[in-house]
Amino acid sequence: MTLCLFDLDNTLLAGDSDYEWGQFLVDRGVLAREGDEIFLYDNVELVREPDAQRPAARMTTSFLHIIRDRSIMRTDREVKFVEGRRSLSGRGMEYNNDSRELVLHSDVQARFDPEKQ
């Protein structure tokens, strides 16, 4: 089963990922084609710091391929997104920053815990 979300309405991946993901944590990385393609391996973690409107967000995977000139991030591995009390995970992902389209290819799971009152 493929899950495709269009323009996430700032639900899980708010803002422009070129600017919003404030920090990359990774064990190993490779630049190819003069930096137009980036390959990140082992313990890849992208973190967006919290601000007044949103909690911190975190994406984790074991491999991430970034194609800068096409604004695409992809992996064939397990990937997990966590923002506040929400999480989304699956195996295989492609995210297009220009169209704001996120596709998870299989084993998709989501969890949205309501705020406690």
C-alpha cells in the first residue's frame, strides 16, 4: 500500500524544509555531483527546533538521498516522523519540497494522540 499526502498543511512537516529542518545529525555522508546529490548513512536524524507555533519535529532513518536541484529527499529504508504527540512511519519514502508531497511506500503507521485536557 502506498500513502500519498499532498501539501501537508503544516500538519507534520510544517514550513519549507530547506530552512525549517535546523539540524542534520548523521554518522556518515557523501557529496556527489559537486554537492547536488547528498547521501546520508547510519543514524540519519533531521531536527526542527520548536517555535511559538509548533513543537520540535524529528525525522529518523538509516539512509537518506537528497537531490538538491529537484528538491527531493528519498529513502528505501524505514523512516519515522515525530512532532509533538503525532508520529508517522513507513518503509520507503519520497518527499518533494516544491510540491510538498510526501509518499510512504509500505508498512505505513500513524499515531495522533489528542491533547489531554
